Amino acid sequence: MEQYDELLKRNEIVYKEYLKSKKHIGEVYAVITSKGYAIAQVAGVNYHGGEICRIFSKLHKDIPSNIDEIIHQKED
């Protein structure tokens, strides 16, 4: 029974760490490319657990400070 309890505790720790690293819908990231930074926003999660991202078309020399404006503006 002790081994079972120890296994449950270990699984709980692993699951908590997984949740910390998991991306959530709406989160925004700067993606480094060879031509500059692209802005990406998590738009959904597929049934395999992979993220579906919205990638904005404009590339930036530096990570922009006006992320809120970028994600709310209309894309061409």
C-alpha cells in the first residue's frame, strides 16, 4: 500500500508540473525567426493536446511592447 501511495504522490507532482508548462488559449508568444520576431497567440488545443496558434503576418525587429494592440487589430 505504501508503494501505491508513493506512486500517487509522484503522479500528482508530475501532473502539477505539466499544468505549469501547458499553454492556455489566449496566451501570446514572440517567436524568433530568421527575419525577426513573429507574434503568435494560442487559439485552441486539438484533441492530441497540441496547440493551434494564430500567427500574425508582420515581423518585428524587436519584441514589440504594444502586444495588446497587435492582437486586437484587424489582419489584412
